[in-house]
Amino acid sequence: MHYQTGAFMALDFDFAVRVPELALAEHLDSIFLPFGTSQKATHLYSIDKEDSQSPLYSVALDGSRLLTARRPDVAFSHLLWHINRNVIETSGRYLLLHAAAAEVSGRAILLPAPAGSGKTTLVAALVRSGLGYVTDEVVALRPGSLDIRPYPKALTLDPGSWEDLPMMRPTVDRGVEPFVASQWNVEPSRIRTDALATECRPGFVVTPRYELGARATVEEMSRSSTLALLVESAFNLEAHGANGFRRLAEVARSCACYRLVFGDLQEACRLVLELITHNQLATEVGRPR
Amino acid sequence: MTFLRFDGISVLAPRQSLVSEEMDGDVVIFDDDDGSVHVLNGPAAAVWGLMDGRRSIDVIVETLESLYEKGRVVVRRDTFEFVRELIVRGLLVETPGQDP
């Protein structure tokens, strides 16, 4: 017996997933809720449980096997990772940056950083504080307008973040628990019912770095360092070439740019919110009357 | 192949695949061939700005001498060291050139 989710469209990638348990299909419908579409899905992922003395879980895309694993959580994490990878690969018309982002008053706070820097936990805390959720992984810039199309995938929280954000523990059916044992996938409306951001423009670049026990500090970052960071964070700059580089330079010029080091999530969140308030006030003061 | 023989009359220019943006006095260089990025600050950015494929290194040294009160010997030494580094990084190529 198999159960199929609804169809989803995440940026330019459309898909559905077929799984062996109803509760798992419902869980996937829940974490991909922002991407629901009435169109028929082009691609079909599947998780199959192969019954033998010790069960095996296989993940496939359009009938081609991608992975076989003994642990259901490994299979499930691979499925989500693969979907995200295909979103990146098929959405090349956007300039894609490896960054989390939150939104306030139509301006995005970009958080570009390598994996393990704390960008997902920070964006989760910012959304909890009232900001709009754009993404925890991929910022999609429209090269023409530099507007950001949100990619509000479920926030992927690894065990290192669970202690800081215990309220985000997903409530799942008992049958789903083995699939999510090593990762929390938090659908944004679980943080706030109105969490989803609409299209917005880059307003801030804040590059976070988590350091165990560090006091939270923030310092201005030069625009040249910011541009270099944006270039290094781009997933697909080779497709956009020199024009993409010039567009990223425009982002660096138009944003307030900072480096953030933190060991405590709440302190980091407070500092970022202060930066936003300070810059908004500065804009108000500088605005011609 | 990287060339490392150059002198005061050599005329150098950025490789064609490079795109640069000036940002608050710094220069950020993007190599469209391999996706690499380079940041030049302060005097290095000034030297880069003068590497236009028309000025010889001697002319560039003279210009820098008037900008930085360091003396010709120091400016010449620093400029040559920097140019050597840019060549090693593959950012500059020799051109036939023409002095303005």
C-alpha cells in the first residue's frame, strides 16, 4: 500500500512524494504546505520499505533509485536534501545564494554563512520575534529587479539547536517518529501562523558565526568583503557570469552589512533586531521632508 | 603559462575574463572563467586602477609617488612586488600597450 502527497512547486521545481505510510504522507504534506499547487507534479519521489529480515528503506526519483538505507531517518533526510538540491538545480533563472533570510517592512535580512554557522537557528529566532520567514537555506534573487522570491522550506534543525529552540519540536504521529529522529523539519506556520514573508528586497547582510560560549558581538563589514562573501555564497554565479557579479555588487552597495559572532541565540537575536531598528531610525532621520 | 619577467617599461592589463567593482575605495575582482573572487584594499586598489593596458609600470610608479609620500625607491619596490603577486594570481597579462 502506498500513499501519495499533494503536488508541490518550490521555486521552479515541482514534485510529489509517494510513501508507504499515510502518516508520513500527511507529515510531508504538512512540511511542504507553502509549496502546494493544483498543477500535476512532473517528478515523483518515493520512499519504499523493502521487507526482509531487517527492513531497508530506498529513496527513488522518477523510478531511479537514489539511496538505500537501514535507518528510516537517513532515507528521509536524504529525500529532503535531494529535493532541496533539485530546487537549486532547476531554478537557475534566479541568482541563488546560500543564505537564510528574514523580512521586515519589505526589507530582507540576508544571513549568508557556511553550514554550521547558526543561520537556521538565528532565522528561526528572528521569525519567532515577529519577522517574516523567507528561507533557511536558499535566497532566490530575481536578477532584473533584485527582488527576493521567498523559498520558505521547512526549517531544518539539527540536534545542536534543539536545546535552544525546544518549542519547535514537531509533533508527529508515532509512525513518523523513526523518520525524523535525527532532524526536526519545522513548517514555518508552526513558528507563527503569519510567518511567511512576501517578495522583498535585500536590506541587510549579516553574516553569522556561532562560537561556543562567545559573547554576542556585531561589527560593520566593508562592502568589498560583503561582495566577496556574496560571490562565495552564490550557488549558480557561473550561469549568470559578469552580470550576476554586478548585481551582487548592487546588493552589497544597497545593504547595511555586518558580521555577527554569537554563543547565545537570544543575545544574537536581540542584536540583529537592534540593528534593524537603528537602521530604520537612521533612514527616517535622513529622509527628505 | 604565467610570465614573471617584467620591468619598468612593461605594460600590463587585467585578464579579459575579469570584472571589477570599486566599493568604497576597495576593488573586488571577479574571474568569470573560474568564479574566483579577489579583494584589493587601499594602495593595492589604486595600483589596480592604473593597470589599464596603456601605462607602463614606470608611469604607474610616478603616479603613485605623487599620491603616497614614500619616496620613489619604496614605491617602486612595493609596486613591483604587488605586480608580481597579481601575475602569479593570474590577474594581469602583458600587452603591447601605449603610454597616454
